[in-house]
Amino acid sequence: MAYNITTWGDVKNYQTNCYRNYLFAPGGLRCMGSTWSPLAPLKGLGDDIHVIGGEPHSASAAGTVPAECREDIIAAETGGLGFHSCSYLKLFVGEVIRDKIAITDKTIKDGYPRPDVIWTTHLCSQHSKWYQEVSRRLGGVPMYAIDMIGGGNAEKDPKIVNYVSDQIEAGIEWLQRVTGREFSDELFVKAVRNEIKVLVLWGNICALNMHSPAPLDERRLIALFPPAVVDRTTDESVRIYEKLLKEVKHMVENGESVAPDQRFRIVYFGIAHTYGHPEMARILRDVGAEIVASVYTFGTCGNFKGIVNGKWTWEPIDPAWVDELDLSTRRKAITELSKIVLGWPTWQGVRSYWALEEMAKAMVTEYKADGLLLAPSRSCETDFRNGYIAMQRIFKNQIPTIEYDTDQVDVRKMDLPGAQRKTELFVHLMEAHKKGGA
Amino acid sequence: MEKKGRDAIIERFRHIAENTPEYVRSLKEKGRLSAGYMCTHVPEEILYAAGIVPLRILTSHESQAMTRGYIHETYCSFSHDCAYQGLKGDYDHLDLIVTSSSCIHMGEAFNVWVRFAGFQDKSYLMQYPHIIHTKPAGGFMAESFKQFKEFVEKLTKRSVTDNDLEEAIKVYNHNRRLLKRLWEFLRHDRPPITGPEVAAVTLASQVMDKKECNGMLEQLIERLEAEPGQAAPGVRLMVTGGACDDLGLFDLMEHLRYDTSIIFIDSCTAARYFWFEVPEGRHDKLEALAEGYIGKIPCPAKDTVPGTGEKKRFRFVQQFIEDFKPDGVIFLYQRFCSPQPMDVVALKPIVDKLGIPSTELELDTTVPKAQFQTQLEALVEIIKGVTP
């Protein structure tokens, strides 16, 4: 029987409260930016910081009020953004243009809440341009983008770690200047430890899917990682993930799963399209095929050991390691934060084909995959689109592999019947492969 | 009939721009080392100082399907075409392929060369800031340049001295000044050279040994300075946008139903390639290079001023508009490019505010001439106030 996650309610409430605070809190500081930004520096400015991250907000809004969000995308395109631009970006900018915002409890608020600062990152070619456009449309919002140089093994390269740390350090000075607030190192260090802890805890939760049956499926992974992407700096976010880790460990010990029929284990590379297109997940579910691992759900806000002795591993990091970290000075805390953020698997493949391939090889092996599903997102130019075709070449003689195009939130870009047919074929191939025939 | 003087020199430049692999082979025959590069953020001076001729990988605009098996179709045609150059083997004579981390699309083109075109053991990916205006960016660049210099020294089995670097900086600065002088002709009422000709020369300069290029440029400028202008320029058009090495498109812009002149091209295949200088005579040559490259007109993929999010390129564009006085602006970008069209959204209102009509052309591997011609003629009609 399928297991029901009891921590789910905490996760949902936390996510919704974060967004409600951004929308309705009477005071405080509203901060906007990529969710892939180190968030702890913002928390050094006080206890009343309300954050909204571009990608998770767009993803969750599209899942909650899809019709509204299609209007946002169209508004952005009418406003001049290209059909091929990132659809998360377009949805987000579309809300600014339409001067309304939708959140996960289905609230649609008229009057877009203007941020006090934009604190973001830049890695793909649109990452900081996204907020340049938001800032321009809102008449100029102070904006600071951190250049995350990225590339495989970046967190172990002192040159890159120093570069990112220098930018964060300068950014903290900037934050003080533009907000007029004094920066509290005490609050900052606390937030850094929480941020790192949540990222490590999520890595541990994902790694439990190495077990058979895998306790979590892709749709549940997508649903459970919002606190880690929305605001991972709070005590509450740590508490939620500690509770979730305990629960998922308990599931493993008892051989339980949210999707217990797992004849085929699939490794998936792509953004969360099974959430927007449950019919795709259903094809797999009906034959006992489950996505048990994906770079997107694991690596967007989870950290793993990464490259050890020249080879990538998805083994988790011991959460106790976080408690031992020396964060006794601002610079030390910044450095640890830079390392953990640079170590995100999703960063690694953006600028480094070999890291992407190493991650794929390790995931297929460690999660004992029967098949590899590649679903590049047509409007995301990072590792959710690059390197995919080359990966088909790598795995073609090992396990059944299919590829079809999707998009993170723009349903117009998905060839649903074609993707369904390919998925059915994929299932047949895995069946045949198991029998030694393909 | 054999062309003489300026025409012969321009024709030679254009031939090199359109037949780069042939030029690479000629270098090989002379015993020269050569390196292809994918993005103009590679400091060519370091290669040149080591005796290597750097050449930009440009495209051939052939309709092809080969690269669809290596790069996703939603990457820009320029990156596909650059990847194609490697896959079809025309550049096998290169001793090295190098790029700096810039836009994701060109990074993929580079990956194709490295993984599938036989360049696995002769490639270099340079870490380069994505935001060039931060304070720490200069130090990071200088460090990256140092690592690159060490790599090049190992490759060539010779050390690159400060004198070598200074000499290379001077050769390259000289080239930039000559190109700038060439472009300055287009400001004149009766320029002795056309926009497409200047574009061809600029493109050729990106694939040539700079000393040879400088010699030809000096001869050309000398002749042009002695010549009167050829014709009234007609409607003055300025192009701004992304990489475009399709000289046929620039020819088209000057062969409409109306008289038109291209008077400036702000793109990384034209003015953005050379519109900067590296400080000379500095103690630390690599820091000087970093300072010079930070001073470039920013590529939209790297253009975010910390604190304000300002796009610095717009300041340059406005300056060019003031200096070159266009009647119309053409926004040019590759289909599927992310950063360029994002800039158009913000730049168009500025151009509108200046009262300058504009149009957008979206590029692909091949150019839809009839469609573009109609679009461009409509722009000219708007400028001239032609009543239908």
C-alpha cells in the first residue's frame, strides 16, 4: 500500500506562509531574486526579511493557477520577451506587467508587491537579465547579482570560492548601504548554518532513494523540496527537513514507499514536467515504472559529496558535519556558504559537460537505473537542455534511453501525444532489456 | 578585370573572411601554430605572445542537419554553425581550440569540438567572469589569464616573457586603432568606403595574423584618405545586436529600393570586437589585459552593473548614436539567443525616445532575403515618411 507522508502538511504550510508574508506582511524588507542565490546574507539584515525566489515562485504558481499563469506568459511576450526565452522568467515578468501575483494557496493579489532589493545570482545567460527587466519595469529597484562562475568541481577550486566570497562580502556592504540597516553577523551566521543544514538534509533524504523500493517518487520529491528552495535559512526549515529525514528513514526501514510498485527504476534529467503533466507520470505509474532520481529535484537545493577522487558520487554528506563548521567570522561563514552553493549539482553541469556526464553515470549506477529519461526543457538553456543529446550517445548501449522535449511551465511547448508514445516505447524497451532482449 | 588599389585590398580581406579554413592551411604551410577561439573574451594577446596565431571560429551559413545530433535545436544557429565547422573537419589543422566561459550556447559549440571533433587533447576552457563589472572580476580574470599563459607555455614549450606580452599588446592595440580609423570614415557625409566593406575587413581581422592584417589595413587607410567619397550615403542605418558574420546580409542592407548606408555595427563580430584598448607599459601585463578586456563594450550576456543592474552597453550605444547619427536602427539577433533579445526590450524604448525608427531582424543559418528586404524597406519608408 502506498505510504502517505505525514510531514507534507508542514511543508505546504511553510511554503504558503513564506509567500503570504512576501505579499501581505505590513512591514519588513521584501527581497527578490533567483532561488539559486545564497540567502543567508539577506537574513543578516533582520528578523523581518521576506523573500521571493523567481524559479520556485513561477513553478508553484503555474502548478496552482495554470490558466492565470498562461496569461502572464502571454503578457510578457506581448511586452517584448521572446517566445524562446525562459518561461519561468516570462511568467514572473508577466506578473509584474499585469500587476498581480498568484501564490500557492490560490490567492491572486492585485497590485504587485514591489521589492526593496533584488539579490540574485548570474550563471546562465538570462539569470540576472531576468531581474534587470523586473527592475526596469518597476522603475528601478536596487539590484545586486553575484556571478556564480560554476563548472564542475567549482566548490573545491579556491580561486572560484574566493571570487564568489569576495562578491558576497562586497554585497553585504551594499545591502547595508541600500537598506540603511545594520548587518548582524549573529543573525547571518545562524542563517548560514541553517541554509547549509537544509541543503545537506535534503541531500540525505534524496539519497535514501538508492534503496529498493525507493521511498519517494519524482512527484513527491518535487512537492517536498519547496521549503529548501523558498527560504532555507530558518530554524523552521531545518526542523521540517529533520522531521522529513526521520520519516523517510523509517519508510526505508519498513520497506515502504509512496509508490510501492517499482518494477522499473528510472533516472531522469529534466525540469519538473511530470508535475505539470501528470499524464506522463501516469503512463509510467501504470506499468510500475518510477523516477527515483533526478538532478533537478536532488541538485537544485541539495548537496552531496560530489567529486571524490576524481569521480562523482551521490552519497550524502553527514548532517553532523554542518554542526562542526567553523563559522566564527563573517569571512569564514561566507566561504562555507560559497562552497555549499557552488557545490549544487545543478550548477556543475551548466558550464561543464564532463561534470554533467559524470553525474549521469553515477546516478545511473548508484540508483540502479533500468532506464534513463531525458526531457530537456525547451526554454531553459542550462544543463536542462545542454549535453542531453551527447548523453544519449553515452548510454545508448547500456540502458534504454529516451528523449523528448518539455518546458518547465509553458505547456505550449510540449508535444504531449508524441511524448506519451515515446514513453510507452520506453517502457517496452525497459521490459525487453530486463529480459535480455534490448 | 583585375582589381587595383583599395578594391583589391578589400577583396583580399573579404576572401579571407569568407574562406578562413584556407587561411589556416596557409599558416600551417608556413610552419605557424594557430588556435581557434569561440568567443571574443579570449585574450588573443597571450596566444600571440607565444607565437600562435589566434583565429575566431566563424560560420559558413550552409544549411545542414549534422549538428542536431549533438546540440539541442533550441540553441542559436551561430553556435550550431560554429559546431559544424569542427564536425566537418575544415579546421583540423588548428593546433588548439579555446574559449572563455561566456554564453551557454557557444559553450556547447565548444563542447562539440572537444568531444566529437577530435579536439579532446588540444582544447582549453578559460574561466571568465559572467559579470565583468564587479570589483573582484579583475583579479579573477588576471588569475585566469595566468593559468592560460602557463597552459600556452606548456603547449609551445617556450616561456612567454613580459616583453613578448607587451609586444603582442602593442600589435593588437595598433590593430584596434586602425580598425577604429576605418570605421570613423563612415561618419563622413561622403565616406570613401561602404559599411559592408568595413564589416568585411573587420571580420577578416578576427581570423588573421595581426601583423599581416595591420600591414593591409595601413595600405587601405592610406588609399582611402587620398580618395574622395564615392556617393551620398542615403538613409543612415545603424545595426546593434549579436554575432553576425553573414556579409550578404550587410550587402542586402545597402541594396534596397532606396539609397541606404550602414554607418555603424555594434556587435561582437564588428565594433565590439575591437572598440577598446589594453593599457601599454604596465608592470603587470596580465592585470593590464584584464583591465583592457573589462573596458570592452559588454556582451549582453555579461552586462550587469552591481548595485543598479544597469546595462553598460546602452551607454556605448547612445554614444554611437550621437557620434554616427543614424536615421534608423536595426536590432539584430540570433534566433534562440537569450541575452540579445532581452536587451532589445529595454533598448528599444531608449531609441524610440530619441525619435529614431527601428526594426528587428531575427537571424538563422540562412537569411530570408525577400522577407528582410521588405522589412528593411518598410523601415526606410517610415524614416523617409513615404506615403503608401
